[in-house]
Amino acid sequence: MDRQAAQPRPQRPHTRDPIQIIRLEAYDDATSVRDRLQFVELRRVLLMFPAQGRILRRRIDLLLVVREAQRRGLKIALLTQDPEVLEQAAEIGLSAFLTVRQARAHPPGRFVLVGGWSA
């Protein structure tokens, strides 16, 4: 038997917690998003904003969603390119990403606008 073949493969680096993606619709508001959080099965949640539509642009709306997520023990982040939402997220310390790949690449627990998970 070949000794090289018998050696175990090197372990991959620690994989990140899986992320549940909630695709928001143009008609969603803070209430509907908060309701949808009750069906989440994973701890990390990425709220994917629609390309078209202007939703959750008010600070209070984002705060209501954040508080519901905290109540449920969830870590949430946003996936959006809407500058108004990004600005509001930065003001309240909510993580935001431009791509799903960015979200998957960053560990939760530290805020970096367009690149980190909120605590």
C-alpha cells in the first residue's frame, strides 16, 4: 500500500456558520420582515434587498428589524447596493455587504460597513 495515499488529508480551515438568506420583496416593510424572522432556522441571516424598490430606508425600520433579530438571538446583515440603506445601516452599526460572497467570507461579530457581521 502506498504510504502517501494512507496519509490523511490536511484539514480545511474552520468553516463559517451557514447563512440563511431572506430575499426581500419590493413590498416588504419592517413588520413583514420581522414576521419572516420567526421562520429562520439558522443563526446568521442575510437580508437580501430587491434590486428594484425602496424598502427599509428609514432608520426606525432598520432598528425594529435589528431588535427583533436580537430578541431571537440572530445575527443579521444586509445585502444591498441602495446608498440610503447603506447610510442608515452605518449609522446604527448594522453590517452590510454588496455581495453574498463578501458575507460568507467575513466572520460574525465585528462591524465593518460593506464587509462585516453585526453582533
